[in-house]
Amino acid sequence: MDKNTQANGPSRRKFLVGMLTGAGVATIAAAAVGKNGEKSATSDATPTGPILYRRTAETERYYKTLYT
């Protein structure tokens, strides 16, 4: 075999294995979010972490001026 063919072989294999692994991880992550994401998105539970943003009259007025 040619040197270039041997040099490209393992890197191509690693690339394809990485792509397949990434696709598998993405599929599993999407399935997990699909199962658990529905409940948490519609639940009215209080947040456990700090509140980072609150919509107030001042912020509403500010965002209205940005988009008009």
C-alpha cells in the first residue's frame, strides 16, 4: 500500500467512529430530554437555584423600545 493510504486509514476510521459515537450520544440525549423535559417544562414547581431574571414593568418598557 501507499504511504498516504495507510496514513489516511486510521484517521478516517477515528473520524467515522467519532461521528457514530456522537450521533449515538445525541440520540440518547434527545430521548432523555423527551421523556423528562415534558414534565419539567410544564411543572409549576419553585426553582431551586437563584433567580437570575425577573420581568418587571421597567424591563418590559426597555425591550419594547428595542424592537419598535
